[in-house]
Amino acid sequence: MDYDQLTLTQAAAELAAGKITSHALTSEALARAKANADLNAFVTLDEEGALKAAVAFDTQGAGTAGRPLGGVPIVIKDNIEVAGLPCSAGTPALKDYVPRADAPVVAKLRAAGAVIIGKTSMHELAFGISGYNTAFKTGPEFGVRNAYDRALIAGGSSSGTGSAIGARIVAGGLGTDTGGSVRVPAALNGCASLRPTLGRYPQAGIAPISHTRDTAGPMAATMADVALLDRVIAGGDEVAPADLKQVRIGVVKTMLTNLDADTEAAFHAAIAKVKAQGVTVVEIEMPELAELNGQVGFPIALYEAYDDMVTYLKHTGTGLTIEAMAKEIASPDVQGTYDGLVIPRKLPGPDNTLVDAKPIYDAAIKTARPALQTLYGKTFADNRLDAIAFPTTPRVAIASNPDSSSLENFGLFIQNTDPGSNAGIPGIQIPIALGATSRLPIGLELDGPAGSDRRLLAIGMALDTIFGRLPPPR
């Protein structure tokens, strides 16, 4: 078996057929995790627990029928609770917090037979797109590293899950997404992912930023694997690939700004390929998109971050206050956000001033977000669209260092992923190419109407057959 090409779907089938043991697969995943310690992909590697679960699966034999992930090794982002393993949310104050129960999303995966090999590293408290976290490392330098080039960022905030899948340590796992956090690292590491419609997955047992914007999301080798993880978590029948001749996709010109040459070329080549397969592609306009999104994004995330974290810290039973947690934040960018905005409940105002966040938050919730949702709903309906397509990130991965966490880079890398997040609609990320010059992964995103997750997954599965899987890192 070629482990580099192995998908979750194939692994599950081989295990169910008795062609391979979970112990062999899990041992290989653990060996690869240890051999790639320089990626900083893991905060916790649970070798003992994973091998024990694998052996239990192998010895149960016939008793494992009906478990779609039976014996398959996966990873979980370290802000999602896994019973018996530390759940740090990437921050020092929580490094010794060990939950007693699985988060509901994890419980579903475990019930389906998945073997959890460890907890993956992340941008501290999920507040960033670089994964440059100075709190945890297993390699010589800080920051979760890109599977294709160790000098570059893995993206964030679900950095370690993206890096581990891209590096072929595992074929799938879980991240979380507030403004792009499963899609950005998936794009930069060459894997597939889904940000589900808000509320599709239970959100309990996950360290939060914002209840209006947060969701867990599956990340995996292929769209079929993402659909498998989604089915385990959300229920429903198997998804079949869509008939591409029945698919209608819109492209918004304003989402094609700030692109590097590799991304621009790959995106246009991808659109040409899908058109050749019978997909209808239309140019559309969303003139109010940037303005409405700006009124929603930061005001909601920064305001809700305080109350939601206070509630979560109470749930942990650690006795930690939000102020005590914030004092120990290791990454300067996240420290600045907490000290300057989250804890004082402020937002940036005109001329470098700070203003009270509450009225701006109230306007975002009551007026701007509903207007953004209406804009999306009308755009999908008026143009009869299944989805809107755009480059997931405008650039390939950049250098990993403290500067990679700048506000400018943050804004740049979420420019296309953020609006759909704020509207609560689903989005899939599909790897489409290695850049012609950079040889780095490039992703295409499709955002669909609220509740159209299964339709998006069906389209993604059909597109997977066009683009194929990216070659593994050399």
C-alpha cells in the first residue's frame, strides 16, 4: 500500500476488508509524526492511547461492522476537547487542562471507530492565519511549518491539522473555522476541507472565539474524505458526485484582487477546466460585499471573544480567569489583540483611537450581518447559482517568522474566506495545483447557500476527479 496516496475512504475500506490492520496504519502514522517533528504539527502525540485503540479495533473483528471510520488514524485540533488529552487552545495557561469528556464532534468520530493519534498545534487561541505560535514546538524553530516547505507558514488557525494531512502523516482530522481557519491551512498544505453551515455541527467542548462565527470543520486528503467525516458528524446518506453539467458557478471580480502570479494562473486554468467539463460559469457582481463584511467581521469576533471565553473557562473547571489566561499569552500578535481590544471591550476607531465595542457590535448583529446574509441569498437566487468560486487564499504560503502574523497578512489571507464565514454559509476548499514557479499548493473555494453543504460536497467530489490529488511533498 502506498501510504502517501492513502485516503480516509481507502483506509476505511482496506480495514473493513481485513487487508490491513489498524495497528499497522496507526504505527505508520505515529512514526511519520515523530519523523516530522520539525513541522511543529503536534502539541500532544498520544502513542499509547492510539495503539491501544488500534489493537482494540483489530481484536474486535466482526464487531466493528457499521463503523465507517473503523481503525482509521486521525488528528484533532488542540482547541477541541478529547477526553484524557490536554486541550491547550494553543496557549500556555491551558496547557495542563485535561477534559474528562470528548467534545460532541469528537464523540461522533470516535463512535465511528476513528483512532485519535494526537492533538494538533494551532495559531494561539485561534486568533490568526500564520500558525506562528511561540508557546509550543517540537522542532528547532517556532511556528507550525508548511508540509511542502519548512521555511513557510502552514496557515491558520488549524495549522497542525493542515500540515499533518499535507505531509501525509494522516489522511484526515478536525479543525475549527471562524474566518478561514480550516480553509486557509487546507489551501496552503494541499488538502480539502469544509466550513459547514453555521450550526450544522455541535459547538460544545470547543474553546471559542465567537458563537456567531465559530464552527468545527473536517479537513482531509480528498473531498470524498471530507464528505465521509461530515456524514459521521452530521448524519445523512452517502453523497454521490454531482453531474457537473447541472452545476452553475459565479465568479466575483473583486475576489480576484491581490493575487500572486501562481495563484492567478492556477485559478484561471481551474475555471477553464471546469467549463470544459460542462460547468456553467457566470461573472457576477457583489458591490456591497467588502463594506458589509467590514461592518461584521472584527466587531463580532472581538466583542464575543470576551464573553464566550469567560463562559468556556468556567466550563473547564480550571479556575482560570480570562485576565489570568491573557497574561500568559505567548504570541505577541495575540497578546496585543487581547490586551488592546478583547479585554477592554474596544474596537479600533478613527485616527488610531479606540472606541467602545458594544454599539458597533449591536449594529453588526442587528443590521450589517442580516444585510450580508440577504446579499448572499439574493446573489445565489438571482443568478441561479450553486456556488461562488474564488481562490481560497490570494497568495501561496509566505515565510514563517514573527512578521507572518502581521495584521496586513492576516487581512490578506482571509480576504476571500471571511465574508462567507460572517454570513454563516458553507464553503469547501479544493486543492487545484502546485504553483508553476513556487511548486506550492493552491486552493479553490466554493461557497454555497446556507444549508447546501451536501450539494457543495457533491460538486467538490466531482471536481476532485478533474484536479486529482496533489503530489506529496518531496
